[in-house]
Amino acid sequence: MATCRHILLAILWLLGTLTVCRGGIWAYVKWDAGGPQVGLADIEEEIPDEAVASGYYSNEINSTGWAYLEVKTSASAPDERQAYSAGVVEGYLTRDLIWYHWMNLLQDYCINKSSVCDMVEKFIDDNEDFVGRNLERNPEDPYWYQVKLFYIQLEGLAYGYNGATKNPDEKLSLRDVFWLNLLGDLDELAYALVVRHNGSAPAPDADERCTGLVKLLPDHSDLYVAHVTWNSYQSMLRVQKMYDLQYGATPSCREKLPGRRMTMSSYPGFVQSSDDFYVVSSGLVVAETTIGNTNASLFLEVQPEDSLFEFVRAMVASRLATSGEQWAWFFKRYNSGTYNNQWYIVDYTRFSPAAGRAPARLRRGLLWLLEQAPGYTASADM
């Protein structure tokens, strides 16, 4: 019997096939002297060979509850151009949903709390300074290189979105797009900044999200991994995404990434999952359930220096890791202390199902757990 990974990938492939049958839209990005240019195609075969990125999009929210997006890049293009183009094609194709998601969740977020939003803006500025310095110092470090490509993809998404937006009142800045991606971290970040500013704050409302499941069947014929999001109705614009990004490990090392291809449950305007739930070409399934933090004193550990937001670390770890242990090691670096979760990482390369009289093989490293709190992480092989 197929493993859970194979079942999940088969289901996701089937869903992608169904979207083609129902009708969606193809887009691609080429470059000329004027920069990235977006073109449309009726079928995939019409996408020109010189396209740096292509995307397929089908909005089926009114029938299935989901929109579907596939983004692929060309290995013949430089990595930075791939990343930017991947963002452009996604922003262009999903423009309408991005605007709706912005209106649902962020358009009025700062009303009556402008001082908190000012502190968040200052934190983001300081954190981006920290990121920029490290990108300059570590151009050949695989970790920081993937951080760089992540931010470039965000820039491309803002460009593609605005290129498809005719109404000037619906334009979004790059910072607006960053705030969208920050939503998972935002409440704890805002609370931490209030604690730092005031010295204390009322205990935050419990807003833990998600439930996770890892289940070995009684006959050991399969291993299931599941995730329930537990989010608000205003967050119900959902996009199932598949990224196939042909980046190298570093500018000088063209070895392809273990996690170059991943499928994830996600949202409009996000270049990450945020649920979080990832099925990765390395054989890993990565997911989390929020544990949060109600100890106000711990939030003093939240600093813009030496930290990367949760969504950046999750994507970088998922691209670079070949095992649960590696994933935990990458993710622990630069703990932001925001969006504090328990992660479960299942490595399907270490699972062989029972077949006939042959018992299942459950090798060391099959399941890793990681927990994060401000200033602290712990992980272990289960």
C-alpha cells in the first residue's frame, strides 16, 4: 500500500488535474530590457521556452472552498530572477483574492491602535536592517541565500499584484504584502512590543490555532499525517499552492535544493503556508499546532536583532532540510519568539509499510517534534 506521502501527493496531483479540466488560467513571466513582462496562455504548451516562471491558477472557492495555484521556474534563469518571477506570476494571477484577503484581515487592523502599529513598523525596519547586513556578509551561506530569495519572491509578488491592479485605491506596497505574510506572528509581536514599551500588559487572549495528527494504522500498513487549521471565518480565502522552484543551494553551488518542490495549504498573498502544513519533495511532511505564550516576561526576548520571523524560517528549513533533525536545526536559528508553535516533522523516507508478512520499518528520525517559546526552543526524535 502507498505511504501517506504518496497518497497526499496523489491527491494533490489529482486536484491539480481537476483544475485543468474545469478551466483556469495560465500565465508566464519573460524578461526584456524593460524588466519582467507577464503573458497569458490558454494551455501550458503555449508558454514560451524563454519564460522564467509560469503559473496555473483556478479559483474554485465557491465550489470546493479552495483556489489552486501552481508556480514553476526555469533552472536556466538566475536564482534571483527565478524568485522575483515566481512572485510576479503569483501576484498577477491571484490579484483579486489578495485584495479581498487584505480587506478581510488588515485594512482596518491599525484603527484605534496606531501606536502599536508604529512600534510594529519600527520593529520590521530594524529587523530588515539585521537581515540586510547578514545578506551582505554571507553571500555564499545556503541559509542566508534562501532568506534572500524568500524576500525577493515577496518583492515580485507585490510587483505582480500591482501590475494587475487597475484601481489606484487597491494598490498595495511591498510593506503591505509583508504585513500579510506577518499575520501569523503579528498578534504576539504586537503584544511583545506593548510589554516592552509599558513594562507589562494584560494577559493576551488565548488564540491558539490548529490541531495535528500523526497516526500509524493498527496493521502498520500506512502512516497518516493530518492538520486542522482552526482559524476565523474572515480567513477562509484559501489557496492550495505548489511551488517548483529550481534554485541552487548558493550562487556558486548549482546543486538543487532538497525542498525545491513543495505543496502547502496557504492564503492569498502569502509565499508560505502559515497554517503551517507542507508536503516537501525531500520526503518530509512538516506541520505545526500553535502553543502560544502567556508569560509576559518571556516576550522581552523578542528583539529585531538576531531573529527571523517564523514564516521565513519555516520556508528556509523546508527548502534546505533532508531530515527532521536538520529541519529542526535550521528552524531553531534566529528564533523570533513570535508565532510560537509545536512542530511535527515526519520523514517518509524512514518509513516502510508492512507488506504481507514483512513488518513495517520505522527508522530513527521518522518523527521529530520541536517546540518554540520566546528565547527557547527544544526538539527531539520521537
